[in-house]
Amino acid sequence: QVQLVESGGGSVQAGGSLRLSCAASGDTVSGYHMGWFRQAPGKEREGVAGIWSDGSTKYADSAKGRFTISKDNAKNILYLQMNSLKPEDSALYYCAADRYLYGGTWSLLWESAYDYWGQGTQVTVSS
């Protein structure tokens, strides 16, 4: 069973960048499909970016062209590079993992598809 711990959140001005990390323990991430999700106050948690165990990726429209998800199997870490940040990107960001995702390509961005979750890291973007 994998345990996940996010880090790298913080406060930045609009247009700035942050890199989130999700350190895994208890198992190797190479065999997991993984994703980044976020939840703003009063809103549902939404998928931002996901990466299949083979390295292929999916992004929500809000993240395309600005965010990049990557996974370092040797270090057992998932990353989310976020550039050109906007105030609407402010949220609690979570990473998630699962060996088996059902529902097709876009299941990478479905909250219900994942069994393992971190505790989240806060991102605040000011205008």
C-alpha cells in the first residue's frame, strides 16, 4: 500500500510558478497511475493532471499549456510544475495514486477512480 505526502505549496503572485512534489513510500510508483487534484473553498475537488504508469499524460483544460505533470520512478516522486499561475488556481492540491483505473482515458482525472490520497498542500495565488 502506498503512502503519499505532498509538498511545495505556498503563496505566489499571479504569473509566478510553483513546483509541487508528492513523495511516495510503502511501494514504488512505477506501477501506479497518478494524478493531481485540487479543491478550492466551497467547490468540489477536481482533476488537474494525470499520468499513466507508462508515462502518458492528461490535463484538464484549465491546466493545459501551463502545468506539467511528471514522475521520477527512481526517486519515487510525482511532480506538478505550475507556471503562469492565476488567482483561480488557488486551492488545496492533492496527489492520488492507484494501480488500477477503470473508465477509460479520462479516468486519470476522476476523483472516484483513486484509492490512495495525500493530505494536500495549499497553493495561494494573489493578483
